[in-house]
Amino acid sequence: MTYDELVTNIRNYMETDSNVLSNSVINTFILMTENRVLRDIDLEVFRQSSIGSLTAGNRFLTMPPDILTHRYMLIRNISTNEETFLDFRDVSFIKEYWDNSTVLGLPKYYAVWNQNTFVVAPTPDVSYSVELGYIRKPAGLSSSNQTTWLSINAPEVLLYGCLVQAYSYTKGPLEMLGFFQNSYQQALAGLGIEQQGRRRRDEYRDGLIRTELLASNPISPNEAKG
């Protein structure tokens, strides 16, 4: 589904036009829905890694500009190629654990220092190459970016999420708001099975994903006659 198709579909479902739902208003729906999806589900397609570096005496590492949330941090000693996964902690732990940042050592922990920076402890004793695994924030759907991974691979999630925003905006009937909210949740659940289930399983080792089926008790022939 392209951006133009989504805009048309939203207006058609709402039975209205651009006088009520302008492009700028619908753009807000799209942005809010895209952000909601990113918070509701861990999409494998947005997993990424980047290479950075730590230098001796500098305990800070700048985050990639498109980072949404971190996944792991791996450091590699440039001289020996020895690799170490760092454990994630909060800043208060880092400050208590390594209260004198001028003392150097092999980093063991990392934390989010601020919205743009990680901090490690101990303060690096030598130079390290850093591999950072993270979830990236993708470019959003817009008139100048007609398709995204979400609009192509999960258009129903995007459409139903936008319709939830649209019915909230127009103060439409609660039953319709509830209908599209449930539709969004069902579409998201299907996406979750694909992204967090099938794509992270090996059928040989893990077996097939099974869905519990609800069935009533069988009726005996005597009960059927009665």
C-alpha cells in the first residue's frame, strides 16, 4: 500500500474528504500509528548493528542517530581481538561500581547516559572496537516516501491503526472505534506470530507453532436421540 492509497482508504472508510481529514491531519495519524507499532512489537526487520570505537580514558560512546533502543554491546580489543559482551545496567549502578572514572580497566558494563550517549565501566584501559546491536527507527511513510516496510508487508496494521486515530479525532461512534481497535490488535498479533514466532524458530528443532483450538464435548448417540 502506498502513501496515496492509504490516504484514500482512510477517507473512504471514514466516508469523508480532505475538508475534514486534510493530508496534514492524516500525516499525524500515520506518524502516531508507526510509533505505536514500533512500541507494540519487536520487528526483526528493524534490527541493525553498527561499529564504533572506545579509546583509552574515554568512557562515553555516541549512539547511532537512528537508534530506537539498544539490544547488546560487544567490545573487541584491537590489539588482541579478545571479545567481551557488556552487561547492561543503569547509570546509578555505573556510578557506584566505578566511582573513580580516572581509573582504567576492561569495560564490563554499559548504561544509557543520556538520549545520545552510552557510558561504560570501567573506563577503557586501551582502545576497543565496539559492535552495537540495536533497533533502528525507520523512515516514515509520507508523500515523498510512498512506501515503507510496514506499508508493503503489513498494510492492514497500518490502516487499522490509522483508523483508530481517525475515529478518535472525529469522535466517531464508540462501537466503530472498538471495532478498529480490535482489528488493529488482531492484525498486530498476526504480524507478531510471523516476526517473533516463525522467523525466530527452526521447525526441525522447535517444531511447528501450534494454536490452541476450542472444541465442545462430543455428543453421544443416546444424547443426540434424546
